[in-house]
Amino acid sequence: MKLTETEVRYVANLANLNLTADEIDGMVRDLGSVLEHMDRLAGIDTEGVEPMSQVLYEADETATLRPDVERAPLGNELALANAPSPGSGYFKVPKVIER
């Protein structure tokens, strides 16, 4: 799949990025090579390969996972206890995106 400059500019705009012409050229090249690699991976024959939910070495089923233990929820008051600016039961954060 060939990536175009227009597509890179569109995605950069969605991400609120201001890219220079050199950065856009680099993104076209770099992202294009990633998409080419993904196309090659999509072409690999996986017939007969059993799906996996976890990639684990040969050991117990949950060798690298902690036990799944039910716990009481944290609670709103405790969750907001160290918030610098809580209000009305929520975290207050400064506005970071301006267009």
C-alpha cells in the first residue's frame, strides 16, 4: 500500500501535529515501509496454526500472570484523594488542546 503526502497530512491534523515538509517526507517514507511490512505479514500462510490468547513459554497456563482475585472497587473519594484539583467527583485538568 502506497501512502500519500495527503494522507500523512490528514493523520497529522487528526493528531494535532504541526509537521515540517521534511518531517512529512520522512513520515511518508517511514510509515509507507511499515505498511509494506504489514502487507508482507498479511501474506504469510497461517493455515493450521492454532490461535493463541497468550504467548507463554512451556510452563503452567498462567506462568507469568498474577492470580485473578476479586477486590472491592477503589471508590471515588479514595481515587480523588491525591488529585491536585478534584471537583464534583471528577479530576479537573487544564485544557491542553487548542485549535
